[in-house]
Amino acid sequence: MSQIKKVFMVDDDLEDQEIFSHTIKNLHSPVSCSFASDGTEAIDILKRNNDFQPDYIFIDINMPRMNGVDLLKEIKSLNLVPHSQLVIHSTNVSPVTVAECKRLGVNEFIVKSSSFNEMRNRLELLFNG
């Protein structure tokens, strides 16, 4: 049996969280998922739970209070999750933002999709290598 992958999704859009949650429930890989609604909440969760070391952190760029780029900077400066794969999961990412995210150690970029099958296939590839 495959080891359960721990995923932490940071996104202010509750509908996107619901779609993502539904998608991972339909993967062939066992996945558990936790959510934060913005970067500030995500940092609070990561600071409070030293044992919480997700395998993947999915980050939206456009969020209130602390956007995705600022969240990445904070994660890196605090060295909170040194072994997590960082994934940008956003609708629109400018080339400047992509370059900044790569500099901050992002491993993957996934454009949000309204297609369940497309999203499921993309996540299967990511989780299974």
C-alpha cells in the first residue's frame, strides 16, 4: 500500500478548496489534505504545529492579507518546511512572478482548471512522479 501523501493547500477561494478536495479524493494515490485561507493563516498553522510537515504545499498567488509570493518568502526565511514540495496553484501567473517563485524554490506550477479530469490527471502525475 502506498504511503499517504500529506498536502497543505493555501487558497482564499472556498470553491477552489472544495474542487481540490473532491479531486484528491478521486486519485489512485492516498492523500490527506489540510487547508488555510491565506498566507497569514498558513504561517500560523506551520508555526504552531512543528510536527506538521506536508509533502506538498499548494499555494495560490492572489490572496488577501499575505499573497503567495510573500508566503513563499516567509516559509523560506523561517525554514518551516524544508522538505515540502512547493507548488503554485493559481489562475494567472505573470512571467515576473514565475521567475520570483522559482528563485524562492517552487518545484511546480499548476494552472487552476475547471476540468475535473485535467486536474486529477495533473495531480496523479505530480504525486506519482
